[in-house]
Amino acid sequence: MGEIGFSEILLIAVVVLVLFGSKKIPDFMRGLGKGVREFNDAKDNVRKELENGMKEKDKAQEPTETNTPSPDEK
């Protein structure tokens, strides 16, 4: 398949306009924008949760001064 040119994009736009009508397109685009925004928010929340979980895991694995034996105790 070749690349999409201006004439193909124009044809798609005309078909969408005929199918949905000029009054429905702004509502459709608004809903699409809200969906994309919610998806990005959810993606960011998951990323933050994973990063926080990894930081907590790293903190739990770090040896503390009270847990490590001193050279005198050996």
C-alpha cells in the first residue's frame, strides 16, 4: 500500500462528513479528545505507581546500619 496523499485524506473527510453530518462531528471529536485525555491520565498514574513501587522496593532492600554487623561482632 502506498502513502496517503491529499486526495485520499479529502475523500475520507467527505465520507465522514456525509456519514455523520456537520452537527455530530464536533461532539465526536470532543468525546475522542476526552477519551485520549483519560487514557493519558491513566497511563501516567500507572507509571507513577510503578515508579513508587520500585522506589519502595529499593528502600526495603537497602541495608540499614542496625542490620549490618559491626566488625567487632564477628
